Amino acid sequence: MAMTSVRLPTSILRKPDAWIGLWGALRGTPSHKLCASWNRLKSNISSKKSTKKTLQKVEAEEDSDEESDDEVDEQEEELEDDPSVVKDYKDLEKVVQSFRYDVILKTGLDIGRNKVEDAFYKGELRLNGEKLWKKSRTVKVGDTLDLLIGEEKETETVVVMRILLKKVFEEKTESEKYRVVLRRWKKLKLPKKSVMK
């Protein structure tokens, strides 16, 4: 059999069906038989992969749900039982792009990004009671984000606006953003020692 030179575009050679047709032509097997075999093999492989991924996803969700429910319940019990936590808060359901400190604080307090930046450079931001050194720091469920707004020297207390990242929903929005529940205190008085670390 004499071989003639045939030049094929590279886009055709990227498709598995083209290779099967070429292989069938060289071996003398009709390409429709090879393609049918190839498609059956592909569908078996993809269905096995999708089944395995689904099982792994379900197991992972069950594990994470149990762990996160336990963590949230413990945190809520601690907060509810703690007499020092003031009950004048509001729970807000918000949508955020990321879990950066500045994004969560800006969203929770409904303030501008420039106000968060000014507070950062003045040293007025706290994460879990400690001074914030990096405004892009990632926060997690249970973290408290404070913005200092005043100080009372005679009572040695500090007034802060506080955000608590209470919950993160598993499903994202259509635009791939995260849905969260933030607990907000507009004016919370705290002992100066607990905030000025």
C-alpha cells in the first residue's frame, strides 16, 4: 500500500475521534466501529469518575457539616453564656468576595474602603483583640473584627464597632461570591486591656 502525504490542521489532531479515524484507516477497520468503541469507553470512564467525585463530595460535606455544626454550637453557647457580651447586636446576611479582614469589616459596618484604610494606618483595627498588622489577613468563622471609635480614660474602657464572622454558607452566589452571616455591634464598650494588646 502506497502512503501519500496528507497535511492535517492541528485542530483536527487535538480531537481523539480524528486519531481513531486515522488509526482505523491505517489498520483497515471502519472508523465508525472504532468511534463507537471509543465513545463507550469514554462514557464508562466519565461516569465512574463522576460517581467517585459525587461520593467523595457527599462524604466531605457530611464530615464538614458535623465539625462546623459542633464548632458553631460551642461558640454560640460560649457567647450566649458570657455575661460580658452585650446583647445589642444585629445579625446581617451579606455577600463578600473574599474573607480578607478589610472586605469583611467594610461589608459588615457598611463603610467605605478608604475609612478602613485610614483606621488601619492609625492603628485602630483589631483582630481577636490584637492589633492588625496586615489588612489583607484572612479571617475565619468565630473571629472578631474591631474598629476603635473612642476611649473613655476615667472608666478605662474603649468603644469599638465590632463584627463577628458568625457563619459561612456552603453554596456560593451565581457570581461566585460567599454568603455569610455577620453579627454587628455599633457601639460596644470593652475594658481597655482587652483591646489594647
